[in-house]
Amino acid sequence: MSTAQLHNVSLQTQANVYFEGKCVSHSLTLADGRKKSVGVVLPATLTFKTGAPEIMECVAGRCEYRLAGSTEWLTSSAGEQFSIPGNSSFDIRVTEAYHYICHFG
């Protein structure tokens, strides 16, 4: 089941725009200090790099992803999530809008 709503957050109103607008997100901080971003990836194949570990939670749509060092593409749909280690990367392939929450570790 995907997260439908986040409560008690501080939201950065300026969007983070990546890959010429193919990924747009907003950063937020929960009351307990945890950081997340909420956004959408539009149809494209992109590579993201991570600093801290991340969990990508699919809120709507679907994507295919491939973790660094792997040749296997996996699928993530609404209500599912996948984890990416820190200081790594992942490829994401989207054919329909992929709405997500990125949980930073």
C-alpha cells in the first residue's frame, strides 16, 4: 500500500527540476527531522546517483529500474518500493508518469 498523505511537514516550495523537466520533485522535512522528496518522473530513461541510501516508493504509475552493477530490469508499481544503497546509482525507465516518494536513509 502506498503512502497517500504525509502530515506535519515543512515543504520547500521551489521544485527540484532534473533532466530538462523529465523529473520534478519537492523536498520536505517531517516533524521528526526525516527528509523525503515527492515527485514525478515523466516518460524517459534516466540515471540517478545517490549520496545517502534511498527507498523509492511508487505512489502511482509504474517504472522499471536497474541497480548499479546489475543487468536485470525490475518493475515497481503503485504500492511497491525498491531500495538503493548510498553512494551508488540506478537507471529508471518510465513509459507513463511515475509518481513517487523518495525516503532518504
